[in-house]
Amino acid sequence: MHTTEYDLATTRLSELRAEADQAGRVRRLRAARRWARRAEYASRRAARASAAVR
């Protein structure tokens, strides 16, 4: 009986770890996309400012 409970607990723990790992990956991907978008906007603003100076 003890080994069955232990196996269930370890299986559940590994599932939770996998879910947390996946959630972390998704969060990092979203943040990277957001920063890439901000960098793109900043480069466009800089190009417009540079063109306005000329």
C-alpha cells in the first residue's frame, strides 16, 4: 500500500513540475515577444526622429 501511495505522489509531483516548467516557458516567450515589439517601436521612433532632423 505504501509503495502505491508513494508512486502516485511522485508521479503527481513530476506532473506538477512539468506544468510549472511549461508555464515558465510560456511566460518567457510572452515577455520576449513584448520586448521585441517595444524594440521595434523604439527603432521606428528613432528612424522618424532622425528623418525629421535632416
